[in-house]
Amino acid sequence: MPKYYVNKNAQVNGDHEVHKEGCRHMPITTERVYVGDFPKCTSAVLRAKKIYKTADGCRNCSRPCHER
């Protein structure tokens, strides 16, 4: 199962992006929080929303979960 991480730093719109391990847009280790191993990004984003209410899937690696 893929490993997912959420960016500690919000984007300009306030979202904290959720990335699948290996994404070319994943933040460096000190700027991300491990969310867990999930079969799909939907579960990863739900878990990340417990950390950051404004979590959203990355447009590149978690496109089905990218809403804004």
C-alpha cells in the first residue's frame, strides 16, 4: 500500500496537500507529517483532515482527492 504524507505548510489558499510517497511535489522530510498507508487517497485525506482541517489531495499524485 502507498504511504501518504501531509504538508505541514499550507498553500496560499490555506490547503495542506496530501502526497503519495514518490510524488515529485512532496515536501522535504521536516515539512511533512506521515499520515499512514492506504489503498486510496480518499482514506489518506480523511486521516490528514484530523491533523489539518483544510487537507486536500495533491493535484499530481492524488488527483481523485484534489478538490480545490
